[in-house]
Amino acid sequence: MHLGPTMIVDTFAEAFRMRYSRLIVTAMDNHWLDAATRELCGYGSSVIQCDAEMAVEQILSADQSPDGRPAAAVLAFGFSNEGLAKALPKRVGQCVMTCPTTAVYDGLPESDDRFAFGKHLRFFGDGFQKSKKLGDRRYWRVPVMDGEFLVEESLGVAKGVAGGNIIIQGTSQRIALEAAKRAVDVVALLAGVITPFPGGVVRSGSKVGSRYKTLVASTNEAFCPTLRGRVETELATEAEAAYEIVINGLGEPQVAEAMRVALQAAAGEGIPAISAGNYGGKLGKFHFHLRKLLGESAP
């Protein structure tokens, strides 16, 4: 199967179950909203080492904002509720409460699966904090030097899907990277998904395990162009660089659609092949077959 000049390799991306929370961050204007979300999502690329995989899901319109101010929805993925419950209060306390004019709301208010959030952050108020309840939702007002930091008492958790991916192979580094950016840009238009790596792109794609016992993951040598001739390669003959796009989402339909549009956006001149990373079906229960995502009618 081809999309124009690009061969879609007959393989699948292997994804797995993770838990996620959705935070709504607001601020006085877009400058401070961007400052807060950049800090919040920093060091949030992979739970191989990071405490959560995080990125902005979408910028919200004024009527979607809980307080009418500029707002962004941020998705945070972890392997367990406990992991998210440990990571998110620390991240918000250090990266959002410190940022001028911000507030944080729960983006999953209807979820019965919850963990304490602002309930921990309130203690920064040193006894001067105040509780506020609107309907069934409780908030904390923490005094800070520009007024008050408003934060929801708890966050909801839901089951998501993480690790959907495509691997874009280009005839040069520049061409491969341009294709990767096209893919990231089109995925960014969709709700319910994130691409958590820097700029949405992974240069150091990994495999499970290593010859070094202390590492749980190591370089995916089959896609490293400098290792041709030393290992069994999965690169097309013309490919000189490869980039991976990793996609996390609320569920299978969202990840599948994001992968589909990413495939279509990335294909083109200078992209001889697009593949995906999997581990023989042994790691994750969700298998996204590239050619099935595009349908049998693809040229």
C-alpha cells in the first residue's frame, strides 16, 4: 500500500492502557497561559523516566473556559492513579501556582475515580487558605502575592490509551523532520489526543530492554541509519533519517484517528516509507495496523 510515493509498511503500532487526568489551566492572558503550560508539561515526554506524560490537548474557547479567561486543557498520563496523584500536585505547585494569574480546574468532573489535588496544595497557604464550594465541586483559595491561587480540591481519573505511533523515514534529516512536523500539526487539531515528546517528535525511539541490565529501554537500532550493516535494519534503502510520533489519547478511536491523519500528512516526496514501533504484540493490548487505519481503498 502506498500514499503517493510513500510505502505504508504492513505493520502495527502497539499501544497500552494508561490512566489519565485532564487539567484546565486558565490565566489572565495568553502569555501567562503559555508560560504556565510550558512549565507544567516540561519533562513530561515518557514515563520510562518521567513522572507523567503530559502535553496541551487543546486551547479552549472563551465559552469553554471555566472562568471566562484564556484556558488550555492539559492531559497527563501515568501507569496508575497513585502515580498521577503523586506527580500532579508537585507539578502544579511548582509550575502553575508560581505562575502569575493562573488557576487550575478539573477537566474530568464527572469521574467517580478521583485523587486529592488542591487538598494538598492548600497547605501552602499556611492556614490562611479558604475553601469554596460551588455545587458539588470544592475549590481552595490560596493567598499569593498577586491575590489568590484558585485550585480544585480533587482531580478525576479515567482509562486512556498510550503509545500509538508512526515512524517516518526520510531521504534526509530535513525532509523527515518536515514530514514529522506536518504530522504533529494535524494531530494538534484533534481533541482528545496529545503528542507528548519535544515538539511532538521523537528522535531517540526506543525498544523494550537493553544489554545493560539496569535499563528498561534502549535505542531502537533497527531504525538507526548509522547502524546499517551492523544490525538488521527496518529502514527503507533510501532513508537517511527517521522520526517517531507518539500519540496518547482518551481511547482507541481518538488514537486511531490521530494516527490516520498523521500518516496522510507525513506521506509525500522524500518519504519512502512510514512504519510503526511494536514489540511483537507482547507489550500492549491495543494494536493499530497502519494499512487498516487507511482503509482498503488507499492507493
